[in-house]
Amino acid sequence: MSEWKKTGCVLCGQNCGLEVLVENNRMVKVKPDKDNPRSEGYACRKGLNIAYHQHHDQRLTHPLKKVEDGFIKISWDQAITEIAEKLRSIVGEHGPRSLAFMGIGGLGCQSEAAFGLRLLRALGSQYYYNALAGELTGMFWGYGRTVGRQYNFTIPDHDRTDMLLAIGWNGWMSHQMPQARRHLGEMSKNPDKLLVVIDPRRSETAERADIHLAIRPGTDALLTRAMIAIILQEGWQNQEYIDCYVSGFDKVKPWFMKFDAREACRVCELDYDLVREVASLFATRKSSMHQDLGVLMNRHSTVTTYLEIILLAVCGRLFVPGGNVVPGCLVPIGSHTDERDPKYWRTMATGFPALLGMHPPNVMPEEIMSGHPERLRAVFVSQSNPMRSFADTTAYEEAFSRLDLLVTIDIAMTETATMSDYVLPARSSYESWDTTYFQFNFPEVYCQMRRPIVDAVGEPLETSEIWTRLADKLGIIPAIPEVLFESAGKSRLEYGQALYMYMQSDPRAAAAMPFVVAKTLGKEMGSINLAWMWAMLQIAPRGFKESAARAGFKPGLTMGDEIFQAVIDHPEGLWIGKADPDNNFANLRTEDKRLNLYIPEVEEWVCGITPQSEEEQLKGDGNYPFILMAGRHMDMNSNNMMRNPEWNKGRRACTLAMNPGDAGKLNLADGQKVKVSTEAGTVEIELEITGAVRLGQVIIPHGFGLSYNGKVYGVGVNRLTSSTHRDPIAGTPLHRYVRCRVEPA
């Protein structure tokens, strides 16, 4: 028997709608879902190959325990009991700073976040390491200081902008906006709109741009400072906007008034007149900006994104229609953790703060191997594979081998799982109810609660249930009154009333609310994730309720339940809210309710980015003459989520891309094996010669080097990246600027 079932992709944050044909409990065919209101029948090659994520030979089916000769199957009760005992012993002897959680909430299964983080806090620890802190926290830091909340970062108002400035973003491949190729394609063809790309290479997006600034690798901060300088020196700034909405402008303005923009463009290897034209257009049109890892993982990462905020502000392009706006959401993707507040922990050995509640994965190996009395000794990894995902694979291997306890929760036997003491099988995105809270559209707020479309094989559990069982074994969940169990079996209305009374009567209950809901309503519904979605909608903040009312939901005590029922009734997804497009300034959370442009801690850093200093720092290294771009978005990579290489059979998926001119100087031929070396390590890889790559730059994609059925497919680019090559504020790895050497293998 076969049946088409609606679901969504979980391989990137866009989560496009899909329809899957299921036969004999297997996904056999996938097509875009035309009924999905967000993607409207749009999907990329990755989503159409989602069956390779679900079905492969490394799927986990039972809890595993490492013994001398490998792994043995154990029961859930044994696994939870032993892990709880070891965890209690480690934290009891060495304190809560000895414990860290990593991952928790991937690209499509984010319900577990509330459970994992509540457990971490209940054990007294604040150490939460997440991939977002390996990419975006420098940007979150900048918005936290200027806007007042780290989670109120902005995205382009794509539908209303008439000029999109794409900086280090290859949206044709990485998406990061709804229906990216449709939108970029239409924009490039529309004579009334302008697409400008700043990227060292001629990417797929740059090919479609009206203007392509082929910037010298690593000079994004210098160029951004030059553009601001041109605008201010020419008097093109939006002074009315600045006077009304900005504070600190008089303190930052001197950074640019005597800056030599023409000389900066020379160092950036760009034509000054063209840069001046782009600056003029950006200052005078309904412009917006989309930056990505080409900036966020490059030299001066945090300061570059701060300069970009200044650029948007002086042009009056923040919080306005067609500019950069704060999207609406049901749940923010993190919490505001101002690093100046001592209540938020810094890492013990390296001193990095939590930004948006997350610590940078780059520093974890040092935290484990520091020798500090309160060093990390126990790490829980969920929906993450640090052995391949994060900088310095060699350092991670050494560090994880020194842990007293390593537990991995995943659907697959990843490289991290093979190093673990315990491996716990999770249900996949297509075996459980789950959702995502990523919001990259405006003004609508989208929600899709994916339902199980195939049955789990073996004994995997929803990850939320794994955290709940562990919390229960550790004695973290208070006694639950019988009335909650009884009301859960009657109606959601009665349950909601009983839950409210319980939360009011026991001060411990609120902190343990996810686990209480899990053991009562979750048991009744047969899914903890589904029950938690209902609970979140009941306790949603006033701002979301106002957003939901604009989307057509009736205000009142039953609004949350009404939205929940609508979510259940629409497996294709639906709009559950709508931000106020005319009042985006409501997202300002600074004390003076203005954009605070001046950040004193980085004034010296910004002013030190000059044509002279940059030219000196960018001088070639005779031993490592090339600049490696360690990571590349393309149709053939998907982080570590596609284990089976068959999905790319017959394609050149993992190569070193090099310009023909560079290959000719080295007498290298397309297809031959070459050796790539950095200070961190060496790999051998097939060479691909292409004119899309800039002279002096080489590229290796991320998401490869996976071990599958005894063979390693491609190379893990993080063998070549050093964990100490990172941003000094956010700890972001500088993957887009790694000095390397290339020679015949």
C-alpha cells in the first residue's frame, strides 16, 4: 500500500514543504508541496533526496554502551540509570561547570530545546554549545548592543526591497530565504530592482547580479568602512532618520570622515568609482542587506557585522519597509545574554561569553584539555557531529578522548557517536511530531508541525522523551498531582486549568514545566513534542498573541488552543501570526528606544582597520600562498545529515576548486590528486579547475569526510582549520580565510 503524505524538509532552515510517497514504511518518492503557504511548491535538490537522510545503513535502533571490544545493545532503563549515576557523580565531585550540552535542536527538530536546556539549568550548568555560536553570534552581539536584544537581529524585507546587497552570501545555493531561486531570479530580471553581490568568486548568485564586486578575500571590513566613509563624506546619509532614531552617531561619525576610501578600494582590489556607485545606490534606494558566512566566518567577523549595522543605520534602512527588519516569531531562537552581566558564565580557560545563550564550539577542546579544576568532564551531544562540523577535528578527537562521560543522541552512528560512552537512538524528523522555530520571512509567522509519516524501527524515542527520562531519573521533576493525569485524558481545556493551578501552587513546577507536560499531556497524546507545542501556545507572550490576532485568530483565553488545532488540521503548514509591518521599531529594546550605534569596546578595533594596516596583514605567506575558503554551499552538500554518499553518485561533490591560472603555474591538471596543507593539518583531494574561483583562492566544501560502511567519502575540511583561528569576541571560526599550500599528492 502506498500513500502520499505531507511533511517538510529538515536539511536547511527554510524547511520547504514536501510530499512523500510512502510504501511499505519507506519513503520512495518526494515532490514539492504546492499547498505549503511558505514554499508554494518550491524545493531544492536536497529536499527531493530526503529519503537518503531517513533510510541508510547507519541508522540507530537501540541504546548502545561502549565496552572494550566496541558497543553492545542495552535497555533504555539501563542506559538512563547508568548515565544518570555517572552524571550525578561527576557534577557532585567537580561542580556544574564540569558539564556542557552541545547541539540540541537541529534544522528541523527543535522541540527538544526546552527539555535539554531545562535539564542543563537544573543541574546548575550554563554551558551550552551550539552551531549558531560557530557562525552567527558576532552578528547577534552587534544587534544586542545596538538594538538592545541579541535575538532581535534583522533580515531583508525581500518582497518590498528594490535593491538587495548580498555580502558573502550565495543565496542561489544556500537559500536562507523562502523560495530563494525564484526570488533571486525574478529580481535579476526586474528592471526596477537591483541585485548587488560582494563576493571574491563568481558564485551562482554573482552570475545573476546586476553588479558584482569581486572583493579581495578578507577585506570585507575595510570595504564596509570605505562605503560608510563615502556616504558620510558625500553627505548621502539619511539625517532625518538619524536624528529621529539613532543615538551615538556623533561618536562614530569621526571614524569615517577622514578615512581614505579610494585607497581602501585599491587594497580591496576594487574599482573606486564602482564602489562609490554602489554606496550611492544603497543610500538612496529602498535597499536592504543580506550577509552570510563569507563575512561571518572571515577576518574581523564581529566588527564587520557591526560596521554593516552602522551602514544600514546611516542610510535609514533598519526597521523600515523594504529595508532590514526584525521578523516575527513564536519562540526566539535564543535568549539575550549580555556578556557584561556577570551572572552569565564565560568559559573557564578561554574566557568567551555566552551570546544568545550559546558558547562557541571552537573553544570546547581547550576547555576540556585545560587542566583547570573545573574543566569540562561530561558532554552531551544531541543532533550535532562536532567530529566533522566544527573547527580542528584533530583537537576534538584528542579532547573527547579525555572526557569522563560522552553521550550522543542522534539518528545515526556518526563520527562523534563512535567516540561516545553511550549512544542513544532518537526518532528521525519523519518518525515523530516536531517543528522548527527558524523564522526568515516577513511579516508572516509560519508554523508546520510535521507528523510521523513512517514508523520507527527498533526502540528510538523522541529526543524530548530522552531528556525527560533522564530528568526523572535525576529527581528533577517534582511530584505531579493525580488531577493533571486525569484532566489530560478528558479535554485540553480542563487540562489547561489544572496545569495553571498546579503552576501557581508549586514554585518548582514552573522550572520543570516541560517535563510535567511531557509526563501528563505528552503521555495522553502519544507525543511529548506535540504536547509541548500545545503548552507553548498557551503561554505565548503578548507580542505573539497580537501577531496571531493580525493573522485572524480570535483573541481570548482559547486563542492558544485554537491555533494548536489549526496547526494539527494543516499538515502542509500555515501562517499563525503576522508582524506589524508599520511598527518594526517596536523591536528596539534599548533604554532610550533608539539605535545605539556607539560600542566603545571596539572603537580601537574599527579605527585600526585602515588601508595601510590591512595591506600589511594581507601580505602573502611564502609557505602558505593560497587563501582557503573552508566551506562552500552547493547542491551536493548538506552538513553531516546525508550519510549515504549514493545521493551524489556520479557527481564531483568534494573537490578542491582552483583558478586555471593558479593551476597552470603549479602544472596541475583537472582531476588529479593534490595535497592541501595548513598549520592545522593536511588532506589529499581531487582537483577541480574552474574560472569561477578567484586567483589566489581555493575552495573545499564542508559536510564531507564522513565514514560510511568502512569507507570515507571526500575529505573533512575541518582537518585543515585551527580552533584558535577565531574571532576575539564571539569565537567564530574564520573558515573563509585560511592560509594554505597546494602541491601534487
